[in-house]
Amino acid sequence: MTSGDDQSYTDYGGDTGHTRTRLPETDPYGGAPRRGPHRSSSRSLITVVGVVVLLIAAIAFANRGDHSSTDGSASKGSQPHTSPTAATGTRPVETKSGGIPSGFAHTEQGAESAAANYSVVLVSADILRPSRRTEIISQVFVPDQQAALTNKFDKAYSKQFLSNIGLDANGNAPVGHTYVSRTAPLGTKTTSYSDSTASVEVWCTGVFGMAGNDSTNPVTSDWFTLTLQLQWSGGDWKVSSFSQKDGPAPVPGDDKASSADQMSKAVEEYGGFTYAR
């Protein structure tokens, strides 16, 4: 496996015991990201990580400055290009279809908001459930790709694949277990934009695996970047294709792993967000 290569197929983590959820190699639509371990228990990293944290805090403080103005706002042209996901003041979408945010603005910011929210959906536990998958494909993808994608996703997330990661044919975890697949976008970058199409990269982190006392696929974290090709279709941004690659990933921390019960409760008790650019 070559780090950083685009990945677009589905397999199981073999001897590692970690899930790698991808679509078939010939599929141009990509798949959920690699779900491999990135944690380290090395105590030798404490000093380095501590210095990095302090350095980041110092830089943030130095650059904070006084951003007040008479009207409390800044024009779009004054925003630094080095911070493409700085807050814009644009309100997030207020509508959802099938539980998925919808009604994004017909702007570059709207495309970035759509890409961030769609990334969360495409790498969620719901995509593994056949009944929910159909709704997701219908909501997220352009109409002329939905039939083909339904077939591709169904083949990728087959009964055998679900069994390999400990789920039944309906994508449900065993009693006493919780399957975790939750993604958090950290930033977006538009690489091309027009009134009808956009290409947006979404830098993400997430937690993936089975929470349970006897789980052989424990919950681990991962870092990856999704690239979504969007089209303006039916009055909203929709995905025409997507792909993913590893990283960028930070130096692993030295956090103490939580128990399976703590992970299960976190998934149940902490809701997700609607992301706005």
C-alpha cells in the first residue's frame, strides 16, 4: 500500500483486523476512506507534542489581533487565501431531506458546505445499511448516476463484507456492540468552480470500528481527504463522483484509549453537526 495514493476500492483489513472500506478499484466514484490505526503509545512523543501544541497556541495568539470594525464584518475580498475555511458569517442551511442537509447556496461557499456535509454522510455507519443507503444515494448524488451507484455500493458493501466487520446483512451490530463510523471535516478547498460544477477537497478525521468488550475490530482514528465533484442539479449541489486519499495526518498523540462502553455512549449521546462554510 502506498501512502497518499487515491483509493477507490473495498477490502477488509486482513491480518490487521481494521476495516478498510472502499469501492472497487475500477469504480470512478471512490468510497469510504481507509480505516487504519494511527495511534501510538510511545511516551517519547510527549515532549515533542507538547512543544508543537505550545507553538500552535503562540502562533494563534500572535495572529489574533484586533478584528473589530464599525460594522463587525469584512468583505469577501479581504479574506486571506491562506485560510480558505475561515468563518464567513453565512448562515448554515436550515433544511434537511431524509436527515441530510440540503438547500445549499448557489455559490462557491455553498459548494464547500455541501461537500463537507456530504463527506460526513458518505463515511457514516448509515451507508452500510441497505435500507438507508438508497435514501443517501437519492439525496446526495446527481440523478443520472444514482442507478449505477446503487448497484456499485450494493456490491461493495456485500453481505460478506458486512460479516467481515461484524455486522449482519442489514448493517446492524451484534447485541451489546455499537458500530462506529463518524467523520469530522476539518477544512475545505475549492480547486475549480463554475455556476454548474465545482471540485472540492475536504480534509477529514474520523473514528471507525466496532465498540464492544470482545470486538476484534476496535474503534480507531484515521485522517483522509475526500475530493468531491459537484454539479448544480435540481436547485442544489449534488455529487457526480468522489475519491479519497490518505492524510494529511498529524504526529500520533499519546491519548489513553477509552473503553468500549465509553465509545458506545459517546456515539449515542453526542450528535453531529451541520457544516457551513
